[in-house]
Amino acid sequence: MSTATITAPIGKTGADEGRIGLRGNLRHIGALVRRNLVQIKNDPETLFDVLLMPIIFILLFVYVFGGAIAGKGNQQEYVQYLVPGMMAMMGMNVAMAVGTGVNEDFRKGVMDRFRTMPIARSSVLIAKIVVEILRMLLATAILLAMGLLLGLEIRGSLLEFAGSVLLSTVFGAALMWIFILLGLSVKTPQAVQGMAMLVLMPLQFGSSIFAPTTSMPGWLEGFTKVNPLSNLADAARALINGQGALAHPALITLGWTVVITAVTMPLAVRKFRSKT
Amino acid sequence: MTRQTISTRGGNAVEVRGLVKHFGAVKAVDGVDLDVREGTVLGVLGPNGAGKTTLVRCLSTLLVPDAGRAVVAGCDVVRQPRALRRRIGLTGQYASVDEKLSGWENLYMIGRLLDLPRKDARTRADEMLERFSLTEAARRPAGKYSGGMRRRLDLAASMIGRPAVLFLDEPTTGLDPRTRNEVWDEVQRMVRDGATVLLTTQYMEEAEQLADELTVVDRGRVIAEGRVDELKAKVGGRTLQIRPTGAGELDRMVGAIAQAGLDGITGATADHDGGVVNVPIVSDEQLTAVVGLLGARGFALAGISTHLPSLDEVFLAITGQKTSGAGTPESASDTHDEQAAHHAEVGV
């Protein structure tokens, strides 16, 4: 028994046997998306952030700051300015929830179950992202509905409008990988939230989301020029207001999207695989 | 799906040689060898922090061992993890089900993840709920289940894919005696159906109920192994516990037993707190002799029972030492270290 030989027959199970095809992968992702959706159905409170945040934020900004920023009586013009910018912000706030979600999942035994099953480990993460994109689209829809109530006019074409939503969505999805990485790296969901806020606040407010950047000091204005949220806000604003695609901000946003995804996705997936 | 068979009858479903897993300075698993014959139950008995959970996590591909080899259901744990995952089921110490989903949704999801067609996944979920007496609770979130129900759901989830090898990590820890018996019944049924089981436990009684063979581990090493009855004989069998009607009789009873000099009976002791006399015995004849003696001497008995030795007593008999686990301050820090090491690993 103490000899170092193994007598149990090793089956003809080459590395190929466990390989999971594309259809298998899609089926697994589907089952896991369903899991996340059923979770929301069973616990609708988890949707509150998505449902209420756009409403509260838009009311606050339009009525508290709108007059000061755009001049009293000019709230309607401010709505036109603010709503596209807030589309950019929604993505970021929803993305933050992915980090806490992943972190919580890991503190439960169910992740052990997934990791001992014959599924690609990345499918757990991809399913999460799919569901969060749905949540993000819902938040965007509520935001736009609120905007329309407050007098927002979609001045661009349908295509331009769709472009603005698409741009915010892909950028938000890229951000999710950052938060997943964060969620896998820190110990508690609270820590995820705390660290996320540190990053979120300067990015959100040091941008053109809420106010034009021309009144900011030079160094801050410089920061807003590279801040992806600023660029996304500018691009979405131009598209919704029918000024055509602003090539520069849209490109910078897409560039950020690609870079963020390319760097953080492999890191997150690797971390997820090796996490014990 | 049919149960996957892995070799000719009587082969080993699990073979482990020289397995090592360290977390920093903590040698959680430190050169373990063990075999589980196909269709049998191996009990891995040991105190908290002995490395049982780490061992199971290595064998179920959740951890990569530092050294040594392990083959489970014909697959090497390091080189063929994906193929291996098709052949195993794991029920951990902490329920590995999604607490926000209902019992049915949990089982359906697992069926789908195991590539069952929708219809089959539905039927199988119903079937397993029925079998584990969870049909009534099928639509309730698993988070609202009692401890026993959750553990049963966990077992059901592990059985959906009809695994060749099932790992049960302390399946009854934290359960009350009634639910514990339910879980035991289910495990016995799985074995009758042909599963090979590796189960870890802290309780000799559980090992005796479920296991064919035992491996006793401490501090990451195997310190004894063999059939359950062999180990029991080594440890010295059972403890006969006698409760007299009057608590004042305890010392007189001990005296009477010692004086009678019955064959092989030594070391009767009075447990004043428990109100019982404990007599170590190795055979049914000895039990009869002691009870007969007390009857003949006119003692009024309120109850008698026999108990298997506790883990502490097993360790005492095997190693001549107390367990490194369960209760001593040193062991508490041991366990803590192992967990801390797990966390450290997570943080890297």
C-alpha cells in the first residue's frame, strides 16, 4: 500500500474527453442565466437599485442642480444634457453590483458545486454578465422613460439612438470584468463596494456627465478628456441630440472598452479558475 | 444515463499515493495513501483540522495537490480534471446548493449543466425530490429549508448525474440525531445502488454505520487503516453504560463489578455527573455477564446502553495520545491555521 504505484486502471480519458463544445457551453450558460433570473424573481428587492436609482438621480440632478448649472428655467435643456450622460453612469453603477454578486457567490458552497461539475468555469461568469447587461438595459429604459417625462427629446435618428444605447452597454460590460476581478480579489462584499466607490466617485464627477467641463480648472479638464465616462457621455449626448456620431469621443470610448476587456477579462477568468 | 463503470469488479475506484497539500507552513495533507474499492464506502475519520476537507478538495479537483498522485474513477486528478468531473459528486460540509433557488430549480439547473435535455432534467428533478422526500418543499427556496432538508437536497444534487464516485465531507455534522439517521439511510441506499463513497467524519458511530473500511487521519497523515471491525477490536470495543435507579448506588456498583472479577472486565468507572457506570467491554458475553451479576446482587437498574468509543478514545488507543483536535487549545489553533491558510490562498 505504501508503494508509489497506482493499480487502478486509468480509463482511456485523454484530455479531449472532458472538452466542452460550443453548444454545450451555450447550454450551460443558458442554465446559469436562468439561475440568475430565478434568483431575481425570488428576491425582487435585488432589482431596487436598477429601478430606483435612475429615478432618484435624474430628479435630484434636474431639480437640485439643473437650475444652477443651466440657469433657472432652463431645466429642460439640462435634461437634454444630463440624460445621455447618465446613461454612461448607469452602466457603471450596475457593473459594481456584479463584483459584490461574485464575491457573495464565492462565500457560498454553491460555487464548489459548479467547480466540480463538467462545465467550463468561465460560463458561470459569462452568465452573470449576460444577466447584468439585461439589468443595465432595464435601468437605461427607466432612465429614458423618466427623461421623456421630464421633456427629453430624442433628436437623433433611431439608428443614432440605438448607437448610444449600444455604446453605453458595451462599455458597461467591459467595466463588469473590472468589478468581477475586484470581487474575486477582496474578502467581503462590503470591501468590494468600498473600493468601487473610491474609483467611481472621481470618474463620475470628474467628467462631463453632470456639467460642461469648460468651467473646470485646466488639470481637471485634462482629466475629463481621457476619462472614458466623459467620452461616453459626450458620444451618447451627440447621438441622442442628433449631432451625429462624435467620432473622437466614441472612438476613445471603444478604445477603453477594448483595452479594459482585453486586460481584465483574462485576469478575472484566471483568478476565477485558480480560486480555492 | 447509466452509471459509469470504471473498471472490472473489485478494482479500486479511488487510489491515492503520497498526496501532499501544504498551505504555507500548514501541512494540511502530508503524504496520504489510500484506496477505495469499487462499490464500497471508505470512512476517513479524524478530528477537526486533520486535513480531511483538504483531502476531499484535492480529490474533487477543487485544489491542486503539491505532490503525489490520485486517480478517481480512472481519471488522474491533475491531468484529467475535466473528465473526472463527469464521474464524481460532492456534498460538502457547507450545503452546496443555491439558497435563493427552490429545491426543484436547483436540481433542474444541475441536470441542465450535466447536459440532460430539458424534459429529462425536469423528470430527473421530480424523481430526485420524490426520492429524498422533498416533493412538498419542491417550490420553496432552499434557504428556507431546515438543516436536514438542505443536506438531503445537497445529496440529491450530487446524485443527479449518477456519479461513479461520491465524496461526502462530514455529511451529518451539525444535524440533529433524527435528521442524521435520514442522511445515513440515504447514503446506505446510494451504496446499495452501486455508488462508491468516500466519506469524512469525526464520529466513530457514523463510520461504523456507513463505512466498510476506515482510514484514520491526524495532522495530514494516515495513522491507522483497516476494516471497521478490525479497528474496533484494536480500540477495545464498546462501553457499557448502566444507569441505576438511585444515583447513590454508583460507587457500590463499581465495587461489586470489580469484586466479582468477571472474565476480562476491568476498569469500571462511576460517572457521577452523568449518573451512570461505564464498563468497557469487548463482547456480548461480557455484557450479559455484567448485567447478570448486577441483577443477582439485587441492584435496581433504570437503563443500560452500549456505546462505541468516541473519536478521542479511538485516538487514545491507536496513538496513545489524545486527539490533536476537538477541544484542546492547541488543536483549535490548528484548525484555525488551516482555515487561515485557505483564506491566504484565496487572497493571493
